[in-house]
Amino acid sequence: MSSKPTSLFDKVWDAHVVRSIADGPDVLLIDRHFIHEVTSPVAFLGLKTRNLGVMFPDRTFATADHNTPTINQHLPVADPLSANQLKALEENTSSYGISHWGLGNPKNGIVHVVGPENGITLPGMTIVCGDSHTSTHGAFGCIAFGIGTSEVEMVLSSQCIMQPKAKKMRINVNGNMSKGVTPKDVVLYIISKLTAAGATGYFVEYAGSVFENMSMEGRMTVCNMSIEMGARGGMIAPDETTFNYIKGREKAPKGQAWDDAVAYWKTLKTDEGVVFDKEYNFDGADIEPMITYGTNPGMGMGISQLIPTAADIDAGKASFAKSLQYMGFTESEPMLGKKIDYVFIGSCTNGRIEDFRAFASVVKGRKKADHVTAWIVPGSHVVEAQIREEGIYDILIEAGFELRQPGCSACLAMNDDKIPAGKYAVSTSNRNFEGRQGPGARTLLASPLVAAAAAVTGIVTDPRTLIA
Amino acid sequence: MAYDKFTVLTSSAVPLPIENVDTDQIIPARFLKATKREGFGDNLFRDWRYNGDDTPKQDFVLNNAIYSGKILVGGKNFGSGSSREHAAWAIYDYGFRCVVSSFFADIFKNNSLNIGILPVQVSEDFLDRIFKAIEADPQTQLEVDLSKQTITILSTGDSESFDINSYKKHNLMNGFDDIDYLQAMKEEISTFAQNSRY
């Protein structure tokens, strides 16, 4: 054992390097591979073309989520192209012996919700998926990141990918967060400070009391959006909160294996004295509920602030102007009070039970604003069941909302859940790119609390004015 | 999927001087429903390129006949967002073999290299000089020499070198890919995997 202090990232990465290529990438063993219907078909086609098999079918898990409908899931999928992708996933997984939680399966849901929910995601793993929000699983102290379809084919055929090791960044947030400030606000705040490209080339570790005190759901929200500042991924050292979350889940270790696993997981933390390539420190007390005003997730601001001017931020003037023009906003005006048309709560960012509890805490005893269309989409059937068991469903119905069925839904609008052109949506998802939620749609990213406040008032509202 | 070997590319270039061009712009999600790698070039930059009624937007650069070539020159932080390799496929299928920017998003860069597109990262100053040269003369020829790792504006001789690791360079110059490499070390992987914790 070297006495050199080692980071969490290095500990996990180094344990998975099969071979290092001089002036080239590392060959990295992947412990768990998630696939879905959109980014896997061409990879399976590649296997057939090259006459390759799947090396470890029991290390890959499939779920259908990206283009599934969120109503009437018991009926055949109407869109023939979506139906074709779902059928391809079913056939491909069946022919290679891969676990598949398709539409109608009680374990179906968004890939980054069902992985942790079923104990597939465990500390110290390497996890990949053809989806950039795979960074979510970093909440468990995993190295988890999104890959392209060529890499999906690599993992299927060899359980490895080839990537150069990223640089290391640590982001420390300490201090007390005030009322109404959620994990989503923390990560939107960080991205607004670093910009949408500020962590490109880095793997981020989040540290400090704000993350230590955060639930696993909250940590997943934070790690989920690491990619939105360009980071390869983000991770948080596992602790008792992590172990308590995992314990008893279906695929979690049991008995002696559990004790052995926990003993190992406790070693997964950054040693004293590690020097990071870049390190940032923020004070949790500086963070207020956040909202985005532009067309990338770095264009976020405290909800009570004014939209910045091009001179205030580090971006090209033309791109900034193009962004505000798309949104229909002008520099130096407030976001508070702006009329909104849609509210979307769900996605791999904020589609877990804690998010619906937060939403319900605001809408309870209030009514949905008449002109607002709200799509409330649980991240999985398990979350949906919890919503019903905990009485959240009754609160939603009482307030004039409906609950839809699980899926990625309006986060990327591959299915019918599209925000119409020109309309404003307060969305708990992760991207406010032009057209992300439908051609011409205008997205305001925010927390479940801000989404709830907008849903009941019909305008951008500071949730702190509505909560006790 | 096999791709054309990359050695020296001399071509005019298409300028797209916008920062943070994300993969949802390169190929919107609603065009990701194929189960084969076909036809993605038709939907490259779909919503910037076409109106809602599928008529071309005349002010978008791909609809301007004076710009053409196998090199796409984009603003800073090109390819951010989703991991969809479809973005790289769309660029390749449209006919580009090289994308130049002052900064690339990681996953897009990996995806490009994996399918035979060379991402060339240049300084912001040099990027600016390329845009100016194309503005002055849309037929400006750029020469990208992978072997020498240089990009040159031929009319002025203005040149800059770029980084690429020797493994990926070797792959691109020979049309190899990572899957070939990994298949050749299956036994080593198998032994490693049997001893792994998970």
C-alpha cells in the first residue's frame, strides 16, 4: 500500500483499470451497464454485424423509459417508431439473456431511478449507460457516466470501455441552507457559478456539510446534473445515509456479504491531503431558490434576482442575445411574476418520492391555477406506489392535478408530452436547451418547490412566500 | 461501423459561430427513434435548418449555398448535453469529417473519435481567425493534417497544432476502432473480471 493520499475518484478508477495504454486511454472494466430503447438498438445491430456475443449478460440491465407514453401504458404504443424501438429492446435483451423491465413491468421506470431503487447501484462500482445523466449514480460513490452507442457496443461485447482518466475537481459546499432551498437549487447554483462548460474534462467530487446532510434522493439530484457543467460525472463519498438507503433492497448484499461490503464501502473516501486539479468552495447560506432564464443550465439565477446582462456573465454577446431572444426575455428584468403555461415535475433529476413530497407540501390546500397545464410524472412504478400510499395522490387530486405514469416524458419530449412552441414551462428536469421540451418550447428549470409555487399561482413565484 | 481513414483533409468549411451548440440542436430527440444508423444527416440541426412546415430557414448556414465543405467550424463548448451518438452520426452522415472548435464537450468528442470524425481543438484566437477568413472568403481552404497534428488556413499559411493521443490518432489514420482492440484482449479482460468485486 502506498501512503500517498488518494481521492475517492482515483480509488474507484484505479481498481477497474484492466490495462493502461501509453499516450492513450485506460481500458476500464464496467461493473454495471444500463441500457434503454433509444441508444441501444444500433449497438445490438453492431454485435450482429461483427458476429459478437454479450460477454456478461448479467451485468447489463434494460428498462424502457425514453419514448414511452405516460398515459394508457396498458394499450399498444401508438407511435410506430417508438413501438419499434421498444420491440427491438425486448427482442435484443431476450436473445442475449439480459434483464428487461419493459412497459407494464412493475419494476419499469426511468433508468436512473430504478437502478438505485433495486439495489443494482452500489458504492465503488463503475456504471455506464447510453445516457448522459448516468452521473446520477455517483451519489453512491460510483464512477458513473454517460456513453455513446459505440461504447454501448463495447460494453456489451467486452464489458469494458476505453477512456482517458479525467482530471479531478472538488466542490465544497458548507454552511446552513435556508428554508425553501433544495438540492436542485444547490446544483443549479453551482452550475450558474461554473457555467455550462466549467467542469468539462473533470470528474467532480461533491463534499462538505451540505452534501453530508443531504438525503440520497437529494444527492442523486445533484450528481445527476454534473454533466450540465460539462463534468464527466460527479460523486459523493458513501456514508451511513448511503448504507441505510441500500440496506434491504432486492439486489443489495445480504448477511455476511453485507458486512463485508460495508467494511469496503467505508474506505471509499478521499484521504486527507489530496490535491485536486481544481477546487471550489461555496457557502450554502448564499443559495436561494433558483430558476433558469436562458437556454443552457448555466443560465440560472436566484429567483428574487434580475436577469443578468451580457456584460455580467462570461459568454459571447451574440450567443447570450440569441438565448434571451428565444426565451422572450430581456436583460435586467425580474423573473418573479412572469406568467407560465406548463409545469412538469418528474425526470431522472426530480422524479423520486422526496420530490413529490416537496411538491405536495406546497399544493396542499391550494388549487392548480386554471391556465396551467401540469404533468406530474413519477420516475418509476415504485415511486408511483409510494405517492399513493403516502396520501400525496389525494393531495394532488384535491388540488386539481392528475398523476401520470412513469417515464422520461417532457424532459426530452420524445413521446407525446411536448410543450407547445412559445409556451413557458417550469420544469424540474435538467435541460433548458432550445426545443428540448418540444420545438419552440421555453423551459425554466427549477426545484419541485418552485414548480409547485408556479403551478398554484400561474406565475413564477418564490416558494418561500407559500411555505410555513 | 467502418469509417473512412483520416490522413490529410483539405476543404472549405462551414462556419457556425455560436457557443454551447448542444446535441439537442445537432439532432433533436424526436429524431432518435430509428433502430438503424440511417438518414440522420437529413435532420442535422433540424430546428435551426427548417421551419415548422419543413421549409428551409434561409438565414441558416447549411441553407446558404456559398458555404460548403467537409469541415464544420463551431463556437466554444461544441456538443454539450446529451450523450446521443446520433449527433456525431448526423454530422458524419451529412458529409463532415472534421469539427473545429475552441472547446468540445467530452462525450461528443469521444463519440466523434469513435466514428471517424476528427475533433480539432484550437485556441480561441485561431478560431476567431478561421471565422474571419471564411467571412472574407467563403471558399477559404483549411488543411487538417492528422499525421502532423496541424490545421492551416491555406490562403494565409496561418497554422496551429492540435492535441490527440497517439492511440486515437493511430486508430483514425488506419480506420481501426476500440471494439477491435478490446476483442483482441478478451482473455485479459475475462481474468480481470472474474477477480473483480462486482
